[in-house]
Amino acid sequence: MHYLPFLSTIVTFAFAAAVFIRYLRRRGPHLLMWTIGLLFYGIGTLAEVWLAFSFHGVVLKLWYLSGAMLTAAWLGQGSLHLLVRRGGVAWTLTGLLAAVSLLAAALVLSASLTPAASAYKVTQAISSQYKDILLRDGATIALTIILNIYGTLALVGGALYSAIIFFRKHVLVNRMIGNVLIAIGALAPAMAGSFVKLGLLDGLYLSELIGVLLMYIGFIQATTAPARLAAPAAAD
């Protein structure tokens, strides 16, 4: 299963490039936030590629910071910019998120490693080993939970909200389908913890690949030429 991070990294950076190109053309701030979130996603999977060959403390910390803390939050921030456009609310939250991200980076990069680092096994998924290697204080754990809840609710909730709107109005069926795929894709990595608890230690790698593929397909679907849902037939 260790080849999966290679595929995830390729797909993620291709996805990030596609979103950034669209940002350059349309200048929507939501596209910039999504690009940042996808770059964090890619850094996380790239770190997994490195850790599949050898251990390095900084790489482990970048993996945790990018994947466990910042990816969901910045992807979710993109959805907020797309849906909340009044009163500078989205930009205020972006400023707060940037400050919290810097705090998270300081906490993780300054964290100590335990002696278990010397027993790191490249044959095992990092998700099954990091808790024994990386010392996380209460603030780091709290920020991890807060950032993931915030990002997941914003990204999944925003995607589902948009899909429902398109469905009710019977317009832009491609965007409705795209948003559903994005919502499902965003939830896939969140299932990794359940896989680990069940003993499926490589579940993280599989869920990351499935997640980014679904989100990428959803993005492509949502940005293709629009189509319309057939309006329900009027009752006789």
C-alpha cells in the first residue's frame, strides 16, 4: 500500500495546479484558499512518500502539521469565501485562520520527539506510529480538533448546501453532482482514524487517494458547461 501516497501526491498537485489556473483567470478568493488547502494536502502526502523510505523528524512534523491540522481548515475556508460574501466575514475568518495556522506551526515544529523515533518502521503506515514518536501538548491536540471540525463543517457543509440549492432550483445539475462528490471526498480522509482502530493501518493512504480523486472529479464536474435538471411534470 505504500505506493498510494505517490499517486495521491501526483493527483493532489495536479488538482492544485488546476484550481490555481482557474484562480488566475477568475480571481475568486475561494479558489486561492482551495489552492492553499490542496498544497497542504500535497505536502502531507509527499511527506508520506519520504517516510516510506526513511525517517526524519522535520518531515514527520510537516506531515502532521499539513495533513492533520491545516488541510481541512484551508479547504473549508475556500468554501466560506464562496458562500459568505458580505461584511468582510470571510476575510476576517481568514485572518484568524492564518494566525492560528502560524501558532500551530510553532507548536508542532518546536515539539520534541520521543526515543521511539529510533525504532521507526518504514514498513508501517505513519498513522500507526506518530503518536509514539511526536510529543503533542494539550494546545496542539486542541488546535488539531478545532481546525479539523471547522474545516470539515465548512467544506462538507458548504458543498452539501450548494448541491441542495442547485437541486431545488433544478439548475446546474453538473454543479450539484460536483458538490456531492466534493462532500464525499472531503469525508474520506476523516475515516482514516476508524481504519486504524480496526487494524487497517494503511487505511489512511487509501482514504487520502479516494478523497482527493473524488474532490478532483467533483471540481471538474462543477466547472464544466452547465446543464439543467428537468423540471418536475405538472400534475394534471
